[in-house]
Amino acid sequence: DIQMTQSPSSLSASVGDRVTITCRASQDTNGFLAWFQQKPGKAPKSLIFAASRLQSGVPSRFSGSGSGTDFTLTITTLQPEDFATYYCQQYNAYPLTFGGGTKVDI
Amino acid sequence: QGHLVESGGGVVQPGRSLRLSCAVSGFTFTTYGIHWVRQAPGKGLEWVTLISNDGTKKKYGDSVKGRFTISRDDSENTVSLQMDSLRVEDTAVYYCARAWCNDNRCYEPNLWGQGTRVIVSS
């Protein structure tokens, strides 16, 4: 199975900050890497697919980068509604696997 | 845009069975596969299973293989998850999510339901 490691597991930030979350895979994912946002008590929301492509309707302050085994989610100019937990997922090989999550709070 | 609604959750004793459903609307069902993803209380996301758009490909996570079965009914626009031999560690919120599929593969979840809660307890 491909292991996904996210860092940090949590971070504190302020509105207007730039936030970077990293995700490392134990094997090459061939770019099949997605990012999700989840708020407490809510379903996950899809943000990014294919490592860097924004899902429809996702604000442009979200961006993804990386290839192979190392990926990054960046939020420029953090907004109040961005405080949430973020997960990466590889969908190159079954079983699909998620990172452990990064909680972004104030 | 589309909509997915899970149902069938509840409280069940260990060793018993439960059947979850995912009803979809607002998009061409036969173009999309469906993932199930679960989240245990206070924990992260765990991928459970996928059925492809044409039903020919079914994949399972290691923790549910041999106990859970996914199926789809294209006439009803629903996907079912039959969960047998349930364990306490299957307790979670279960989400269904659609994924675009082509002839070669299915892709990432891109639209999620609101989830249904399953509690396995004696």
C-alpha cells in the first residue's frame, strides 16, 4: 500500500497568512494526488485533483504543486472560512490512501 | 452539479449486517463510479471501496475485503454497500462520493454526500 504522510499535523495561523501543507507518498503516485477540505461535522469537500488542478468553484487562493512523491497545498491570504482540516489522497493505486490530515486553526 | 444522499446507517451489534445506500441525482449516473469513504469518531478519512461506472471494477480496502460488498443499480441511480460480519472498529460515518471513470481507470472523489453514521456496539 502507498503510505501518505502529511505535515504538519496541525498549525496555527491568522487571517491573511500564507499557509503551506506538505504531503509525501511512499511511492510514486504518477501525479494522481488530490486534496480535500473538511470542516467539523461536515462532509469533505474536493479542492484539487491531479496534484495542481482546481475543482470547479474552488477559490484561486488554493493551489497545489508537486510530482512523484512530494506534494504541497498552499493557501495564499487565509480567509476565515479556510479554518478546517485538510487531507491529501493518492488515487494512483488501490487501496486508495489518505494522509493523516492537517488541522488549520487560529 | 449533482447530489448524493446516503442512508441506512444505524446501531448494530457486532457480527450482524447492515446495508447502506447512496442515491444520486443531477448527473449522468453511468458516467461515474462511486467511492465509499469512512471516518471513525475523531479520526481521519479511510477509503473503503469503489465501483466503476459500468460496474465491472470493484475494489476494496484491506480492512473490509471479504466482508463488504458494493453494487449498483443503474435503473434506480443507487449504489449499495452490504456490510456483513460487522466489527466495533467499523463504527464510523460513511460517505459516498462520485468519481469520473474512463475505460482505463476511475479517478478521485469529486462530489460527496453528507454521510450516514454506523455504530457497531453490543
